[in-house]
Amino acid sequence: MRPPQPPLVELRGVRAAYGPIEVLHGVDLTLGAGEVLAVLGPNGAGKTTLLNVLAGLHPLSGGDVILAGRRVNAASATARARAGLCLIPEGRGVFPNLTVRENLRMAAGVARQAARSEVEEAAYARFPRLRDRRRQLAGTLSGGEQQMLALARGLATDPAVLVLDELSMGLAPLVVEELYGQVAGMAGAGVSVLVVEQFARVVMGVADRAALLTHGRVAAVGRPHEIESKLSSAYLGGVR
Amino acid sequence: MTDTSERIEQFRADVADMKLRDPATGLDRLLVKLGVAGLVAGPCFGVAAWFISHGTRNPLQQRDAIVLGLLGLTFAVVGAALFVKGALAGFLRFWMARLVYEQQVQADRLAAQGNGGRRYPAG
């Protein structure tokens, strides 16, 4: 019998600070292969910092980041990205002064076993709207199109772990639905997804598990329906 | 896209092969400090060599002073290179982050102008 595989991502007692102010106070989370984990929480809970720590963009002040069973605290963001950890940051993670096509070509530079044309075609197949905009500067796209481009660029790198930060921020509900449809498709194909959302409802339908982060601590972890009942009392202030 | 289980195995293999630098060594900072030390020590060696060579008529001692002066020059050149490398890397990282941010702000401004003053149209 094969020994059980460690989770793809494990955060163990993660602490992080901005100067003297600690914002993560010992966060423990795991993400299995092919799992979708939603991290929910109000503004200022430390969600984005947690993702930055995982991606290697923010230094740890304590605890461990473990990928595929190996402690990688000292690994650079580049090394983690090369291994297959793809972070799509909050807002618009695109190069605004490059065209849609050029943005996709940037991704082709780090994509595994994929030619530029394949990367472009895969992106256009996922998001047909981007094909019409391929010669347009990314900075002049609408918010939804920029987010589509960011997602397409991330997916072009063939990630093993996809980390999404506030995918729905500032977007129309229909666009959010379309984007999360793509995320669900990726998860269905077996990619592990860690998604941070302030607006819990949009992600609950996609997630296998959810974690509630408040004041830099994990307040609860469980199935989405178990967490949903705790949301309003924990941070939404009555909003359901 | 590669087969999922194959991709996960590849991920595990890539993580296992990852070269990790021990952050406790702080190699970058150490190199910059060594660079500064070289920059300081180099001229000191040069001055010392000048005094040694002028304080004696013994050609053997004068040759030692020449060696000392050349050592000082080497320290200064290597130190300067290390310092510039460390300082420039930090500066360029900051400059690039700032450039990307400024371009994003500029693009937002143009998009808002072309859109009747509305910012970031959703969808």
C-alpha cells in the first residue's frame, strides 16, 4: 500500500507582521491535491498577507510554509512559482502598458511545454472576449476583462496550486460567475485552489472546505455550509 | 495542460529539488557588508603602503609595500563591485515596483478619461 501523501500546501503556525504590528498570529491550514479551499474573512483579517506569505512575497515571522511535505520558508517567490504555485493577486495582476497578447506571451515564457500560440489559443478558448481585445492595452480593458486576462495568464503556466486573491473585487455578478465557472473547471480537472474572498457567497458553491479568518487567526474550518452559519456572527455584521 | 496526477507528481518533484537558501546566513547582506569593508580597507592599505615605502631605503621592504598597495587596490575594486551589486539589486527591485505602479495609475487615469470619468468599469 502506498503511504498517504502529505497535503500539497500546509501552513503551520504561520505568523507575519508589518514592522512591529503582527497581523497573522499562528495560522494553521492545509490544502490537499485537487481541493478548493476558500479563506473568508472581513477586511483586515490578514487574508492577503496570508497569501503573500504562502507565495513567498512577504516574510514569515514565525511558523512554517510546507509544500508537498517540504519546509520551504527560505524558498523565493520565483522558486515557488516555478514549481507550480501560481498567485493571482488582488485587483488587476496584469501589465497595463502591454497588450492582451503581450501579457499572454509573458506567461508563455514560464509555461511548461507550451508554445506561445498554444498559450494564446487556450486563453482565447477560455475567455473568447480576450480574442477581440488581443491588440488592446491591458490597462484600458474593463475590470472584468483584466481579471479574465490575469486568470488566463495564471492558468497558462499550468499551475499545480492556484492561489486567488479577491477574484470578485469590483466586478459585475455575471463576470464573477463566469470567472468562478473557470475556477470550478480547474478544480474539476484536479488543480488545488486556495481562494480568498471577502464576499463569501460567491465562493461557497465552488469550495470543498472553507476557513474563516478573523483578526489574523483561523476562527473555524469546515464544510462550506458549516462555515456559512458562522459567517454573519463572525464578520458580516448581519449581512447574509 | 498536463495530466493532473502527473502535474502533482511533477510539483512534488520540483519542490523536492528546490534549492533552499538558509535565511539565517543573510548572504546578500553579508556580501554588501564585505563590500563596504573592502572599500574602507583598500585605501587604508594604500596609505599604509605609502608610509612603509617612504619610511625605508630597504628595497625588500619597499617591494612588500608595493604588494600591500596592490592588495589594497584589489580590496577596493572587489569591495566596490560587491557593494554596487548589492545596492543596485535593491534599487532596481524598488524602481521596477514603482514603475509598474505608476504605469497602472496612468492607465487607470486614461481609462477613466475615456470612460467619462468613471473608474474601473465592472465587467
